[in-house]
Amino acid sequence: MATSFFLLIFTPRIHDSWSEIGIQIHTSPLLLCFIGFLDHNLISKLSLIPPPSKSICKILFLSWDGSSSNNDSASQSEESHHFERLRIEPIYDSFLCPLSKQVMHDPVTLENGQTFERAAIEKWLNECREAGKRPTCPLTLRELRSTELNPSIALRHTIEEWNARNEAAKLDMARRCLSLNIPENDVLQALKFVQHLCLNNPVNKQVIRNADLIPMIVDVLKSSSRRVRCTSLETLRIVVEEDSDNKEIMAEGVTVRTIVKFLSHEQSKEREEAVSLLYELSKSERLCEKIGSVNGAILILVGLASSNSENLITVEKADKTLDNLAQCENNVRQMAESGRLQPLLTLLLEGSQETKLSMATYLGELVLNNDARVYVARTVGFSLVNLMKHNNMQSREAALKALNQISSYEESAKILIEAGILPPLVKDLFTVGSNQLPMRLKEVSATILANVVNSGHDFDSIPVGPGRQTLASEETIHNLLHLISNTGPTIECKLIQILVGLTNPPATSVSSVVYAIKSSGATNSLVQFIEAPQRDLCVASLKLLQNLSPHMGNELASSLRGPSGQLSSLIALVSESAVITEEQAAAVCLLADLPEQDKGLTRQMLNEGAFQSFISRIVSIRQGETRGNRFMTPYLEGLVKVLSRITFALSEQSAFQVCRENNLASLFIELLQTNGLDNVQMASATALENLSQETKNLTKLPEYPPPSFCASIFPCLSKPAVITGLCRVHRGACSLKETFCLLEGQAVDKLVALLDHKNEKVVEASLAALATLLDDGVVIEEGVQVLIDAEGVKPILDVLLEKRTENLTRRAVWTVERLLRSEEIAYVVADDPNVSTALVDSFQHGDYRTKQIAERALMHVDKIPNFSSIFSNTA
């Protein structure tokens, strides 16, 4: 049958006739569209048709959900359109249930021939029974002899056909409205109709597919209207739910990419609808791959699933979508890269051997943050250790690379130790023969072991070999030293890093390492690595030597002074560039930890011009000319400590000359004020102590003119010569640059300020420097007065009362005894029971020399009679 459409606006008689019964035909764009598929002959006859009854016309405009036009005005939103109420054919009275007033879906007939919707009449009959009445017909109210319900199959088929014709017409109209050029409300109603069609009967999803509506709905996603976009996403979700064929259509073209773009949209509702749609699509394996292939899709989903600002529905849907996407290994890798590690770890634990190998390999390629390393170590650490023991070389390699990745953080390394990683690692390193690892994998094993050892764990109690050998066992250390001397630079670096970890304070295994190095004669070999061209190897060797210097400093100093010239290389390395490097910081820290009393080393450094170079670097840093970085602090601390060693060799004329020419006393006084750098302040105070001790020997005593002849005969007739400008403590001409006098350098106040420092070593060094003003060979009374003027007496007494360390207490007792020689101070202190108690405690529990000094101090405050002679007076 040839079909066409006719416009209501072109049929004025119908318009007028329907208006007479109260049905208004609006001329909106949508009502000017087509009523439906009609025969050509029918179109020509419609103008002759008399208007139908008012009830029939109203029924004609019933919406597809069965509500009347009057109800629509109350229940539909203002965007509702007449499109919803339009029918191709009028609704016949026989289609409506007398009870529900809705189009029947399952019509049944009573014994009296009345037809109802099955659910409605069953409800009526149940209410009769509950009320204690006999069943009656709701229309006639006559009793029924039988409540049997007979299906009205013919009527049901007629209604179904009627529905199909109407829905087909509406579907066609919806299809015409799914366009970017159609008004927003019309598009929204078309989308709602498609939703209704699918929800009403899932079979209709095939109708939607056959009508090619899916691509049209996707195209509407480009609309400028947020409401249209959200409704389109919602409609697509309903269309693809439980329909694999519709999902396959969505996999074509760039549809998935378009949907993914909504994940990062600023509107939360669009993000929610997009996630819900992707969740449905992710139930298809093909679409899982498609979604994963969209750049950034998984990264955004991971962000949504872990978001604290998104609504709960979006978060849950994103999480479930990721769970579905995890069925594709490539997606699992992307999730791991984005921080969602659980799918990868699950496959590593539960997958096939091939899958475990694949996941372990990929895990070794990931860059993980520290929290992720700990999480991975706890989850699969034990499994990776077992995989590392596998006979298959490929599996061992994958496990080693994964363990290398997660062992580089202290906490995760400790977890791997508990998982039993040490024995197989040591075995892999030392095994030779057919089952040994290739050198490239031994390097990985050495790297892992270095990471684990540098975690600070106690390795003395963990057996790693036969006979309960541990990493700290001498045999293990000997094996490491043997490997170092027989391998290439890369693995040498990792092996030395293992020794660094075993000697890092407060490690108890350092003595075993020292013994093994001495017994194997490896000192010179280790020192030679200082000149290695490989940066990492050089740094590792410097750190190891620094750890060893407190235990074998003389041997290291002797080796550095040897003919091979490593000391020159070390000095050159410290001064070689303007930007401070890790090598420079490690090199200067090694020099700083070498024995200060080794005058031979100091002499060679003087000959090399090292101190002048180091002074220049310190001044450059102080003036801000050297760029700061994370190595600045250890570098400056090392420089100052190395520079202070020159004050231990002042018997050398060249050392004196360097101190005077460069005014080192002034530089060290300035460095006292470097707050936050305890080692700098401590080394500076120590250097000032050494310099101040020389002041009494360097001070030029005044030369008085000889008395005249008469004055020699009659002394009472002469006046003593008066010489001004003399140092009150040293009784001579002093200066900071020439004699290193603390008074001339105004250092006393700065040293007194450091007596309140939290670091007891800084306090001890500062107190020792101040004590030089009370030493034998100076005017002690004047030294005491200098401390009184600087308000230093109380801080010194406080140091005595605090009893922070034995050495500090010993030095405080000596200083307080000197102060108490002043009657003024002794008078005040005599009334302080705390000071007396502290002195008594030192008198009772101190060493021999401290007891003597404490006894004299107690005599000054009359706590012990002067005739007391418990200890022989050897002052």
C-alpha cells in the first residue's frame, strides 16, 4: 500500500470539528508533523468524516503511558509535548479496563461477559472476599456464581496490534526528532519515548536497533543542551542493557571515545550518566578493549573511583566499570600505571603460570611511589620470592625485576625480609656453575640486596647460608669482597652499597666488615675506587670509607697519603665545580672524618693547598655565590670540619701562616651563628678553642723602660710606667688575626649563647672554648669578670646542673671550680643547694680527676673544710 502523511493544519474541517468538542489542535512544529501511515484514499475522505464523539477524541489523545490529557497537565513537566498524547488510531472503549481506565494488556472475561484487566479484577475479587462479601461484578454489582477468569485472546491480540501500529508511528516521529536542528523539548520527548519503549518490553530494543536509532541518539550527544546530553546518555544506557547486539553497535566508530569525554565534564550529572553507560558497555569483552584503547579513559575512571568529591553513585559505577575492564590484561596494565594495582596483583596471585610471568614482568617496569611499594610488598612479596626460586630463568628474571622495583623503599624492604628474600638473594649472588645467574641478573640481585641492607634492619639474626651464616658473617663479607675484585663496575657499585648498608650507623656488623677488610688487605683496593670514572661507584666507595673511618681511620689516612695519589684526587673532587654534587659532599665528609691528630695528613693537605681552597668555598657559600641544593648542608659541614683540623696542627709554621693570612679566627666566629647546622657550630667552637689556647703564647707582653739611676736608688720617687691597650686576660697586646684572642673577636657572647643549645656536643665545644679564658697562664680573675660581663656564669652553672653527658659534666665541673675562685661568685653559689648537690655528686661518683676538682670547688663554698685531705692535692 502506498503511504503518505497529512498535516493537521491542512485539514481545516477536521480542525474546526475537533475544536467544537473541546479538542484544540495546536500548530507547534511537532504537531505539524505527520499523524502516521495512511492510505492515499483515506486522506481524501478524512475531510468528509464527521467529528467523533467527545470521549473518543479525548481518548485519541491519550499518551502512550495511558494517562489522559487532563492528567498530563498535572503530572508532566512544562517541557511535555503533545507528541506524547498523539495516537495514529483512536482508543476504542473495549480496549479500556472499566476498573483501571487503562489500556488492557491481559484482558479476561467474567461469566457475565464483562471484560477487565486481569490484575484489576483479581484485586476487586480479593477485596470482596476480605470484606466478607460474595464476589460480584464491579459493573452490574450482581453476584457471580463463578470467579473463573477466561482470557480474551482475540481482544488481547487486537490491542497488541493496535499498540504496535501506534508505537511504530511514534517511533517514526521520534526518529525525525532525533536531530540537532529540532527544538530541545521535542528531542527530549523523543528520547523519553525510546526509553519507554525499551523499558516496556525488552524486545523493542531490537526494533530500536533495526530502525537505526542508536547512531542518531549518539549524534544527539553533540547537542549544546545539557539536558539533551544527559538524557541521551541515559537513553543509550537503557538501550544497551542486557542487549549484546546493541552493545556491538556502540563499539563501532568513535562512539566510545565520545562517551569517555563526558567523564571529565564539568557537570556531575553528565559524569554520572557517562559512567553508568560505560559500566553497561564494559560487560562486553570487545567493548572492554575498546574502552581501554581510548587515551586517558582508565586514568579518569581510576580517579573517579577514588574520588572523595564525586557522588556515591558515580564512584561505585566507576569502581564496577574498572572491575569489568580488568578482564583485559592491557587494561590491567593501564590501571596499574594509574595507581590501581589490585587487578594486577590478583592476576599475579591467582593467574596461570604464564599470566603470573606476564604480570611480574610488567610490575618490574612500573614506577611506584613508596605507599604503592609497601602495598605490593605486603600483597605479593611472598609470591615473588617464591617465583624467584623457580628453575625457569625467565620467571626468575621477572621476579627479580619486580622485587628490585619494590625493594627501594625502607618499609617495603623490611616486609620482603620477613617474606624470606635474603637467603635466595645471597645464593643467587654467590652460586657458580650451570645454575648460576647471568651477570646482568646478578647485578639485579645485588641491587635488591643493597636496597634491603640499607633498610636499617638487624641482619645478625637472619641466617642466609649453611651453618647459620648471616650477612654480617666474616665469610659472607669475604665473598662480597671477592666478588668486588672480580666483577665489572656496575655490579661492583651494588656490592659496595651492600657494605655501606652493613656499616651504616648504628649497625652492629661494622666490626665484621672492618676485620674482613683488614684481613683480606682490601683497604687500598677500596680507596682506589675514589678515582673510578663511574659516578655511582665513586659515591658508593666514598660512603663506605666514611663509615669505616671511625674504626680504621689511621689505615685509611695512610692509604690516602700513599704514592697512588688518592688524597690529591679527593681534594680536587671537593673543589672541582660550582654546583655541589653528591660526590663532592661524600668526598669532603670522608676527609672530615679522618683522624684530626694525623699531622702527616694535615701537612700533605697544606702542601696541596687544600685549606685555602676550602676557605674560598666556605666564603662563597656564605656570600650566596654557590647554588644551594640537598647536598649543601653535608658539604658545608664537611668543609668546616676539615678546615678545623688545621687548628690541631698549629705547631706547624705553615698552619699558623694559613690561619693568620686568612683570618680563620674571624671566619670561625662568624660560623658560630649558622643556626640549624649543629656540626658547623661544633667544629667552629672546637677550632676557636684550639686557637684560643695559643693566644697566651702569642700575646706580646709589654716592655717596660728600665728605671733611672735615681729611681733605682730611691724607688719611692719613681712612678710605674703605664701602658694602655693591653688585653685584660692575656696581659699583652692581642688581636684576633695575629693572636686569635676571643675577647678581641667579640666571640664570648656568641659562645655563651650556644650554652643553651639542644645539642650537647655543641654545648661541650662552646664551653671548652670559653674555658680557655680561665686556663693556667692567663689572668683567671679577669677571665671570670669577662664571663660575668657576658652573663655567662648562670648558663655555665645550668650546664653543671643538667648533667647531660659525662664529658660535659666533667668539663662543667672544671669550669665552675675556676669561677668559684672569685669570692663574689662563691658567696652567691654557697646559698644555692642545687649547685652544691651537683658538686657533691661529682665528688662522689666522678672519675679520679673530676673528684679532685669537685673537692676544690666544694672548698670554695665551704662545703668541705680546707684541711680536708681525702685526695692528695696535686693541683
